[in-house]
Amino acid sequence: MSTTRFLTGITTTGTPHLGNFVGSIRPSVAASLTPEVQSFYFLADYHALIKCEDPARIQRSTLEIAASWLAAGLNPEKVTFYRQSDIPEIPELTWLLTCVTGKGVLNRAHAYKASVDKNTAAGREQDDGVTAGLFMYPVLMGADILMFKAHKVPVGRDQIQHIEMARDMAASFNHLYGEHFVLPEAAIDDHVATLPGLDGRKMSKSYDNTIPLFSSRDQL
């Protein structure tokens, strides 16, 4: 019987919150127990550098998120559990994929377009404050996925574009150099809950509206 590879990661930019638990950690642990599924879970500390310039915060978040996954029941003996920066081949593959990815594709990435639109609305130059890291984010994500030849990547609907980009990168590379990469697919689970944050929007570190997973009673 064939084995299906699943891959998912959490960006290490802050304290894990209830939204992470419900949307990613809990379903990941459940998926890791599924027969005929090979699971890969990682701590996305390179991705964190795009949003956070505080190394101590990223290090603390990495440990907290790892502890959260383990506390929720993830068994490292049954899955591949790793920190992104511990795999030097990931940035190497990122560069190789950069060389087969058109700039026009990256121009259409949602995160980059949102930054451009925000600058335009404020009357600023389009790329004001936009780093190359933000612009190249989809390529790094593509490398994360293609490195381990993942078949399925559980994501929210707002992340489908990144999986489609990874498919395009894989197809372009395979066309030029032979069949090296699996073409990944987004795994959308509409039954996975999305928790509202303290302000009613989706709970997210970006919105600063989260409830930390391990808050003390006094903090709550």
C-alpha cells in the first residue's frame, strides 16, 4: 500500500495560542495517528524572521511551540519533527527554486500584494518597507514542501495559493531537470474550527488578539 506524506508547520513568532491548538496542533496530532500516513511537522523559524526582528523572541517561541505539540500528544518516534533552520538543504533548495520561479508569479502573492495595496492607499512608494524576505516567502514555503516530497499540506483557504505556487515550482523544475518532485496538494478540512480572537476577527498573532495556550488563571 502506498504511503501519503503530510507536512505542516507553525511560524515561531509568538506564544502559542488557542487558535493554534484548535486549527493546527490538535488536528496534527490526530493525523499523526492515522495508518498509512507519514507525517512531517516543523517549527518555521526562518519564516519567523520575515515578521520578527527579535532573535530571543523567536527562540522562546520555538521552544514553546515544540512543547505545545509534545504536550498535546505528538510522538516524535512516529513522526518527523524538526526545526526548519536545522535542515541546511532547505535554503539551498530555496535558491534552486528561485531560479525557476518567475517574478510575475511572486508579484501575485497575497502577502506581497497586501503590502503594496497598503502602501498605495497611504500614498507611499509601492515597495516601501517591503523586504526581499517577504517577497520571496512563497519560494521558501515551496522548498519546505518539496524538500520532503509532501503529497498533502493541511492549510486554511487563505493559504491555498502558496500550495499552488509550490506545485508550479515543482512542475517547472521537473520539466527542466527530470522528475524530482511530487506535485503537492492542499488539504482543506472545513471541519477544523477557526476561533475568533478577542476582537472578533480570526485569532492571530498578527492581530494581537490571541489567548495564550498556557496562560495562568490570573492572566485569564
